[in-house]
Amino acid sequence: MVNKKRKEKKKVVSQNWEKYRILLIELKQKISREIRHLTEENIAKSQRDASGEISGYTYHMADMASDSFDRDFSYTLVKNEQELIYLIDEALSKMDSGGYGICEFCNKKITKKRLKAIPYAKNCLNCQEEEEKRIRKEAR
Ligand SMILES: [Zn+2]
């Protein structure tokens, strides 16, 4: 294995991202815990359902509906949170390779305020708003 030493000029890390790195890592841990919790809860729930503990009872339609709603809901939640983890990882690797805090669309700096609120943001507020407008239009 060739350990390719990066000869290219080291990107000057003009920004000190440590604060944001900590934010991201903490967020990632929190989300991982939530995913684990949701997953365990769901597994327990389906095992309970499958074991027929509740056989003998008549399932109320309403119960069934809300049950499957719960499951869909937490499934979506897990999916969203997994996407978040992906974004966080991306942001963390950008901190090392350079490019963190730069909008992927217009290459402008993302404001500190935005990064503080969404440390894994990959676009600036302007581009985000444009994107949302576009999505809303498409949804129509
Ligand atoms: Zn932008």
C-alpha cells in the first residue's frame, strides 16, 4: 500500500472548525442513540405482535391503524435520521479535506449563524431557499 503523502499544498485551514466539529459529533451521537432506541422499540413491538400475546382480543380497526401509523412514522424517522448521519459524516470529512462551510451550489461561505443552527448544512441560506421554492413548485 502506497501511503500517498499529500504533496499538494495543504489547504490553509483559515477557519477553526473545532467548535462545529464538536457540535456535529454530539449531534451524531444523539441521533445514533435515537435510531437505536426507535429500532429496538420497533423490533420489540413486532415481536409482541407476532407472539400473539394479544390473541384472544379482537383487534380494533382503529388500533391497527394507529399501530401501523406508529411504525411508519418511526420508520420515516429512522430514515431521516440516517440521512442526517450521512450529512454529518460528509460535513466532518469536509472539515478535513477543506470545503466545510462553503455552499455546494454557489461556492459562497455559509454564514456562521446558519452553521451554528445546522452544522451539517451544505448550502447557504439563499440556495436553500431557492431549493425549497423549487421543491414546492414541483410538488404542485
Ligand atoms: Zn449558495
